[in-house]
Amino acid sequence: MVGSKRAGEEAPGLLLVDADRREPTLTAAVGVATTRGQAAPPGPEHGHLWDEQDRPNDLVAQRWGVIAPEGPDGDALLAAIAPLIAARTEQQGAPVKLYRVPAQMSPASAASWKREVFNRSERLRQHLPRYQLVLGDLHQVAETLQISQATDGFVGRLAFDTLDDYAHYCAKLLAAEAAAPPTSRRALFHGVQDGTAATEAGLRGLVRPCVELAREMAALFPAAIEASGDEEPDPGALCSRAAATDVLLTLSHGAGAPRGGWRSAGEQRARQGAMSFGRDADDLRGEQLASGKFVSQGLWLMFACFSAGTPTTSKYARWLDALIASGQLAGRPEQVLQSLPRPGEPAFVAAIPKAALRNPQGPLAFIGHVDLAWSYSFREVDSGRPRFQPGRASSTRWRRR
């Protein structure tokens, strides 16, 4: 909701830079008004929810299923991950449930599919797969469906550019599950110190507090904890540290459209969402993560705009349009929405997670943003007084079999 900034209040920042000069797209505070006390807009019907305390790590109790696109594309994707489906069938002692969906789904049609198809696909609620793997890029299975399913399910997505990449990832995953568990673990929390207000807020409100929380929760987070963030940011230094890391959290700006716009859709897919290290350093792009040891068999949480992908329409579009019309934004606010695909072009998963996951020595899981990333994600104002909420990130659980 649009509002004005109160005196002395540090408003949320947008973690987005242009891809050519690597300068923040917004250079002044964004007004935010709390919606506390207002009625929430109607959402999808959830019905009966799973029991949150009922053995969430037990595959037999929770079950695992696959959501794939309709048609030949879906047939080929399912064939590429056939060894993983067979392994999950054996592990859960029951057939893997397969669901086929159309490519285009609005929020309403996604909610309807969940209610009329998914929820009715098993006679007993406990037989529905709570772990759900979405297969395909955002133009093959819409992000609206993933959002709807994730309201009460454990939902992830595999999206690669070739069928071989799907097969290679499944082989990497199954090999990791069969291997002996590591004797020690290491977690790295990295904030890029590029001198911008948004990353400084992230360092103070997310990265450093997460380090403190992880150390306090040693019993639940048994890992050697390390914080990093050089005053002279360097992607090579991060890659060196991440080579021996099991869990990585990074906070940075993500690369958006250059000032003249992307020259082609291919360039946008290759570079958008790259990890920015400031004006004087190169970005960390997907092509650099396709090989070499980097968070091997681990988890990477990347806090940056478009780090996981780009939708066709931003959830913040109407809000940004209103702020631009009211003159409350400084910088180049119109360029924020120019990072979205052109009319007729599809949404897409970013190059970084595709490359990192297909890397044989890369992570098994990646969490990022499909859309814009704001410091408001970890800094709430609902109480009337701003306060940081780093627990929203540090409470993420990671379990290697």
C-alpha cells in the first residue's frame, strides 16, 4: 500500500541494479504504509491443512509427487527423471503421483486446479503428496500454480535448458543420498558491501543477525559458522570460500535491464538476476557456476532481485506505478518494470540456479526470488515501528539424507 515515509524512518530498499553501470535503480526511500488491521484480500481456498507436527521429514508419511506440463514436453521431462521417480516410489512404499497441467494458469485457475484436481486426486487427505516437484521452466508450468501449491505444501522446481541436464541433476541427487553423511558442515553468510543503502540495510538487518542466530541455535544448526563481506567486493573471493561450504546465504543486488534495455531475450535470460558486486567488480553469472566446486551438495539462499527468475508481470507493478505517479521515487523507477519480459515473451527461471544445480559439484537446492527483492522482506513496519526479522531466513531448514 502506498504511503509516506515518516521522519527518521528508514524505508525498505530495492536490491536491483542496472546491468551496465551496476548502479541502484532506486536511489531514495520507498514509502510504505502498513496494512495492519485491514481485512486481507480473498485468497485461494485451502481446506483442511496437513498436520505441521506430523513427521515432516518422513517421506512415507508425507509422500512425494510430480507436477509436469501437458503434452510431449511433459512426457520428455518425466522420462528424464525416471530414475528419481523410481527411487522415491521405493522410499515411500507407494507409487509416485503424477499430475499434468496446462502451461498458462491464472491465480484463480491455479487455485481451482488445486481444489478440484489435486485435492481430489486421493481418497484420503494423508495420501496426497506434500512434497511436490514442479518440472519445467516458468513458460511450461506457471509460477501461479507453484505459489498456490506452496501455501501448504513443500514445493520445488527443476528447470533446465536440456533434457540431459535433468538427468544429470537426478544422478547427482541420488548419488548424494546414497553417500555417507558428512562428518562436519560449514555455513557461510555473505553480504556484498557495495556502499549502497539497500545492501547496508541487508548486512545490518539480515546477514549479521542470521550469523548470531545460527550460533545461538548450535543444537539445531550443527555447522561451523562464517561471515564474510569484503570492503572491496570480489566474486572470486566468494567462490573460493563457497568451495568448502554446505549452506550459503548471500545478499546483494541482482542485475536488471541495462539503461538501454536488453539487446535480446537471450541476453536477458543469460544475465538477469546475476549477483552484483558493485560498480567496480564483475557480476557473478550463471556461466561461471556451471563447473567447479561451489556449495557442493548443499543449499544456496540468494537474496537479490530476479535471482531465481523473472515473471511476466511483477506483483509490485501497480504499487510502483502509483509511486511513480505520485513522485515518491527517485532514481529510474520506470526502469524497474523494464526488466520484465517484453509483451509476448515468456517468464523464465534465471541462469544462476540452472547453472549451479546442473554443476556436478554444485548445490542440490537453491532458494531465490522470482520477482523483486526488498529489504522489507526482513524488516517489518506493521507494529508502527520498524524492526528487523532475520528469523524469516534463519528458520529455513536444510537436511541432507
